[in-house]
Amino acid sequence: MPSHRSRSHTRRQLLLGAASLATATLLPSFAWGQSAWPSKPVKIVVPFPPGGTTDILARAMAQELTRAFNQPFVVDNRAGAGGNIGSELVAKSPPDGYTLLMGTVGTHGINKALYDKLGFDPVKDFAPVTLVAGVPNVMVVNAEKAKAMGIENVADFIRYAKAHPGKLNMASSGNGTSIHMAGELFKAMTGIYMTHFPYRGSGPALMDMVGGTMDVMFDNLPSSMQQIKAGKLKALAVTSAQRSAALPDVPTVEEAGGPALKGFEASSWFGLLAPAGTPPDIVNAVQREVAKAMATPAVKEKMLAQGAIPSGNTPQEFAQLIDSELKKWAPVVKTSGAKVD
């Protein structure tokens, strides 16, 4: 018959074994719970067509996030209504981390003042994740047409436009985009008239700029850079307060335009947002990986070469930027007289 000490030892072994089995059973479940997101592909909605800066930046981030999370991050272009169609789609998507938006100064800074009706609230319906990059816009003209019209700089452009009211066609990536509003601000400050042609994104607009159907565009610098370098488009000025490191010889609109354009500034920004109610752990995880990517020399250099200034700031900082941009653009839209039903 086993002794009391032997029986106690046996019970202790059984209890330890049971505890070990329970731990072994629970640990995988706990670990799975922590790493459940993402367990399938994540969609990044771009509310503009392929080829523009929003699309370029979204694809760059999709590549980095795919590598970081070991799940595909796929770009889904949903163009229309100045970015509102794609933005509304994300606003009404489940807040589960599987649908993100590459928002812009247009969708989350300008459109609320420009459109009488929006299918979403830029603040209440979204959880800001991170600012991806800020970019200056660039005033570009068709190089061949500019030469024929004797336009070498901003002053020449203004003189020509005043002498030929309504003859120049101004392209934009859509009503309410920063590209559109930069042009409206330029028109308001100089007193010139140009016919505005809104496209469904920078890509299609640039095709007509290069083809000569359109004369001028205040495009986001990254999407125009290739055509500027190829000599198809001539950069007259950048719309930021300072010159761009990507085009150091190109003056700012304020520098080139004289007293009439003093204080002119109309830069753009692009950032990731999720539907409101998305778990903070997911929002923070995406922000951390974007910030890591932006800190790598390869990504940083690529962004700067395209004219973009990389960010990766916190959700709180991005929320503050959106709030300030909504306040900034409302009076600009009002002054310009631009409105979309």
C-alpha cells in the first residue's frame, strides 16, 4: 500500500500535469486572439482613379503594410464626386480594421464646405490613423502651348490670361480637391478667368494636359513629376509657402506672382483613416507600422524624390490636423464662390 507521502506526491504531480495541460491549451488561444487581425486581406480605398498622388501613396503604403502584417493590403479605387463616393463607402463599412481610406485634404478638409450634402461626416464617421505625407501642389502648363503663347513664368501667365479672358482651360482632379481649390484661389487673387474642367482624378486630367486639351493645372507634385522631368509639362511655381526640395529651382507662387499673390498657399495632404469605432489596438498597430516605414531611408528618399514630405504621426495629431484644415478651408471656399450641389 502506498505511503501518505507517496500519495501526496502523486496528487501533486497530477495537479501540476493538469495545470500544464490547461496552460498549453490556453496559450495558443490567447496568442491567436492577440494576432487575429489581420487574418484576411485588408482593403485600402482610394477615392480617385489610378495614377494620381492619392493612388501612388496608397500603393506605397499597401506594399509596406503587406510586408509588416504578412497579409495582403489591397488598393481599391472608388472614384467620383471629388472623393466623396469612396469616402462614404468607408464611412459605412464595418469598423473591423479590414477597410481603410486614403483620405485627402479634399475629402477631410474642403468638401464639407464645398458640397451642400455629404453622405458622411469627416469627423464623426472616421477614426484618424495617421498622416502619410504632405505635398505641395505645382502649377503646370503644357510645355509646347506655353512656348507658343510666350509663357515662361507666372507673371507671363497672368498677363496672357488677362489679355485672353476665358481662353485658358484649367484642369483639376475633381470638384473640391486641393487641385481645384488652389486654382480657384489663384483666380480670386489675380482676378483672371479660366474655364474649370473637373476630372475624376489627376491621372485622366494629366493625359489631357500632356495632350494639349487643357492648358493649366495646379496638380499634386508627385503625380506631375514624371511629366515635368520628361519636358511635357512646364512647372511655373509650387503652391507651398517654401520651395520644394524635389524642384529647388521652381519658385513658390508667392515669389513668382508679385504683390497680388502675397500669402498664397494651398498644399495637400494624404492620410489613412478607418471607420469610426475601429478598435484602437488596430488603429495604433497600423500607425506604428506606417511610422516605421517612413523612418526607413529607402521609403523616405523615395517620398522626397517625388515631392512628398513623409509623416506617420499619431492618430491624435492627425485628428488635430483635420480639425484645423476644416477651419482653414471653409472661408477659402466661401471667398472663391465655388459650390457643388
